[in-house]
Amino acid sequence: MIKDDCIFCKIANGVIPSAPVYEDDSFKVILDLAPANKGHALILPKQHFDNCFSMDDETASKVFPLAKKVATAIKEEFNCDGVNILQNNGEAAGQTVFHFHTHIIPRYKDDTATITWKQLTTEPAEQEKLAASLNERISK
């Protein structure tokens, strides 16, 4: 499905011009218009999915192999020290455009782009209980 009111659907399907770095039947990869660093790219599926939860398994299985290819090209092109592969789901997680997309961001030891969170402390018994509960949900 393609949503008529989705800017990323329009970009991924060529209705709105972009700077594509890769395209196949399922995805378009473009340079981000508001990059964290030069070379910051976005992987956009051509079909509309609000987030990872609405994506079919076939499409989802293609995202990370493509992210690896794009990240490798970015690392070679920009000789960066590292690469973030980032994907947000929901407003609380930082998603601002509600069309699934994956960021590939070149990183340097001295850059100012940051991805941080407050580190919590854990108790082993609590971790074991949580792990068992999650395992049960995943195994359904």
C-alpha cells in the first residue's frame, strides 16, 4: 500500500525528487535533507508501513542486509570511524515521520552528533525474570 498523504511514500516512489543513492523494487535509499553528518542516508520502503510493527516479515528481512550494504559504502566513501544504523518506532522513541525508515549515519570520534540514554542499574533476579517473560512472548 502507498499512502497519498505520506511524504516518504512520495519520495520512495519518485513523486517528490530526492538524492537517491540506491533503488530496487522494494526500497529507495536517499540522502537525508537534515543530516546528522555528511552522508547521512535513509532507507525507505516503497510500500507504506507506519513502523516495524506493521511491516511484513518479507520486507523486514531485506532491511538489515541493505543497511549493511549502505553502511559499508558510507564507511568507504567518508572514511568515517563508525556508523550508526538507527530505526525509531513511535513518537516516544523519536520517530517524527510515520513511514518506516532506517537511518545510516557516518560517525567520527570528534563529531557532535549524539545518541544517548541514561543507563539504569539492574538486579540479576529481575533480569532473569524479565528475560523469561520476554522469551515466552517471543516464542509464541
